[in-house]
Amino acid sequence: MICRNLSAHRPPVGGHFCWTAGKFLRVVAPLVFLCIHIKKGASVNKNKKTVPMIMERKFSSKKIVALTAYDYSFARLLDTSDLDIILVGDSLAMVSLGLETTLPVTMEEMIIHTRAVNRGCHNALLVADMPFMSYQVSDEQAITNAGRFIQEAGAQAVKLEGGARMAGRIQALTNAEIPVMGHIGLTPQSVNKLGGYRVQGKNYKDARKIKQDARKIQEAGVFAIVLEGIPDDLAGEITQDIKVPTIGIGAGVQCDGQILVLHDLLGLGMDSSPKFVKQYACLGDKVKKAVSSYIQEVRDETFPDEEHSYKSKTHNLKSVSDAPQQ
């Protein structure tokens, strides 16, 4: 009688299988998933700089160091150093594309260059500049374009220009989980409004506005702020006043970090550099000298020489007949 009751309550074979499969999914599958992720975690690049790492440097004595890059080759070279940030700046319009200002560079051009830099950037934080009119129209436009930099080009964050008037836009981007670096002071995309590339914040009224801009975009959620072309004492006040790192370019030594255009630093520019630029090398002169030497040696038939030529294994080659083979 007992056995009959047990048999009556035993689940059918199919039901037993479903119960086993369900138990497997509940118990074993999560363990498999965890093991896979642990294995993946073992290959994570521990040297890769992140947004939180940059933010923490505000409270460190170690300065943030950033440079621009526009292609794979330079990005790969820079990434072998202890550089913190590589910015694919809209300055590529002038440096790489030969344009007069940054205004004409397009989203498509910026995406292409950011993709190239990303292929060579494995350690530094990769930030992409949002070009003129890629974020000014609406929150939706800004999120779409910034999202392309993250999703299509591999950037970890974007940079955009503007103070208090851009606070809402920055907030929208950060709400969309897109890290934003701010940029105030001399903003090159406002060159027509400013009447040229001029130092900003030299009088009390302008200085006060720049300080207010810094506070507003900090509240909006930027993780760092570029201060460009402002007096060093004003940059120092802003750096002390806000809780996110400041990165200066033409803003004195009191900022939490510095950024320069790579080609200016290397002396590769064809035009005169701004006052704040220090050339750490004069590669432009070396390039000219190297090219001149190459031209001369080709014309003198001293290049290629034996060292730079290939030899056949058989020194006495027979003449090769041009006659068609039978």
C-alpha cells in the first residue's frame, strides 16, 4: 500500500527531466557564468586608465598628463609612455586636414580618426572631441553623436565646449551614461563670437563668468574640465574651488594637469606656435633634413646600396628567354 502511494505520487519521466533541467539552470548555470567572467577578468588590462582613476587624481599629488593624437601610429607611440589621456581633438581640422579653424571638421571625420587612435591606445584614457554643431542643436542630437564615439569609435568619454549654457546638455549625456569632459575659457569653436583666439577672463566680469561656468558644468556631471587660455591665477582659483580635476592648456601650472597638441610639442607645426606651447623637440627640421638626404641619395644612385638590396641565391643567373613556352 505504501509502495503504491509512492508510485502514484512519483512524477512522470518527462516531468522528472524538466525538474532536473530547471534545477540545473537555477544552480549550475550561474556558476558557469561566473567562471566565464572570472576567466575574462584575468585578461583585463590593469594599466588601462579609466574615468574614475582620472577623477581620483584630483586628490593626488600626481599631475594628469594629456596629449592629442589623430592616427594609429602616433597613438601607439604615445601609449608606450605613462600618458594618462589621449584626446582625439577637433584640432585635427587644422593639424591634419589643413583647415583654417576647427569649425568645418565633421562627425564622420572625427569618427574615422578616433577609430584609428583607438587601435593604438590600450593604456591611456581615450577621449573624443565633439565637433562643432554635433551637440548644440538638442539633447537627442548630442546623445546620438556622443553615443557613436563610444559605440562605433571606441572612445571612453567625450569632450565638449561651453559653460553654464551647456550644463543641461552635459546632464543629458551623463544621464545616458556617457562620461563628459568640459572645456571653458578660450573655446575654439566660438572663435567667430570671440573675434579670434584671445586670452579670456582678464577682467573681473569675464573671470567671474568663467568661475561660474566651472561650477555649473561640475554640477552637471563632468569628470574633468579643460581650462584654455585664461590667466594662471584664475585657473588656480577655479582648481581650488571645484571638486573635479582641471586640465590646463595656456592656463598656468596650478591646474591638476596639462594638455598640449602633440604636433606643437614635437615641433611639427608649419606655423608659429602660441605662447603657452613648449617645443620638446624640433622634428619638423629633422623631417626636412631626412627627406632632403633621401632625395639626394636617390638621384646620386647611392640608395639603395647593397645593405638595402636583395641578392639571389645563385650569383650567375642565366638569361631568361622571352619566347613563349611550348
